[in-house]
Amino acid sequence: MPSGSEPPLPGAAPRRRVVIDLGCGRRKKPGAIGLDIARVPGVDVIADVTRPLPLKDSSVDEVYASHLIEHVDDLLAFMGEVWRVCRPGALVYFRFPHGSTPFLTWKDPTHRRGVYLAMFEYFDPTTLDGQVWGYYHPAKFKIERRRLHFNLNFDTVRPGRVRAVLGWVFDRLANRDERWLYVCERWWGNWVGMEEAEIWLRVLKAGTG
């Protein structure tokens, strides 16, 4: 049984799993409810997802946001909203251009920040940063997994042969384990320009199993 779910009452229909895709645009995650400020095909709810979300507290089982978080003005408020609408134990997935590549980070005039995987340790009470600084914000998440990638859109765009080989090498080096990932992000990722990152977070709130 998924963490935080309740067993259905006898004779009751199973509860539908709620998945939302924030800032989905035209490429909504299959099966998700798409929220975006743009009125384009695939969007189910018109909303500025960088502001308070039009969703009830603890109503969402999974949040997906690809190339959104770098556009957010107030990251703390945004993380608070994601945490608010999620059920205990919900899964949150972010994908974003990595801050070690200034060109990708700042060539888009709508980007507001460079994003690093280590930023999310602030919200994880099991990390040093979370223990030292986490009291500034009530939203808590457990980092489940994180990855760095040399090539942007590594899983959908086929790079040239040289970039493909370099990507294979750098991705394996960076993602061997958490220590190697930290060393890449802090010390050598900016030398080669790791273009994209992914992170999976588990929502921590009352009722989490």
C-alpha cells in the first residue's frame, strides 16, 4: 500500500491517485492533471503555478515539474505550496537546467535562478543543511534520488557522437554515488557544464509511514 494511503471502506471504490504536472505546457505527463498559465492543448487547469496553487491541502499523490523551478521567483513559497497540497509520503519530481552551465541558466530571460541539487538539502531534515537551516521553513522533504546529466534532454534528444560519448563518461562519473555527485556538483561540474539535473523528493508531514 502506498505510504500515507488509507484502506478503502468495504464496498467503496478505490481512491483515484492524483498526479499533477506543474507548468506542463504542451508536453503533459501522461495520466497527470496539467496546470499552466498558458492556454495550450494539454493544460487542464489554467493557473500561475508560481503562486498559491488552486488545490486542497493534502490532496495530491505525485507532483511532476519539468523545467519550471528555474522560473520561480520565490522558491521557499513554491516549495511550501508543493508541500501543502501533497499527501504524506507523496513523491515530488523536479527536472531543471543545472546551474553549472551559465549559458543554459541565463540565456533564457524568463529564468530567475540557477538551480543545484544541493539546494534541496535545505528542506531535508536528514542532511546537515536541513538540520542547521531547516527551521526557517516548515516544508520538509526526504531526498530519495538525484542525478546529473551532461546533455540537456538526455533521454529525448540524440546528441552528436562526441557529445554522446562525453555524456556517457561524465554521467557515470557524476552519478556513481552520493559522494561522487557532490564532488561533481561542487568541484568539476562547472568545468564541463553538466546541463541538466533530476531530483526525487518524498513529502514528510504528519501521517507519513
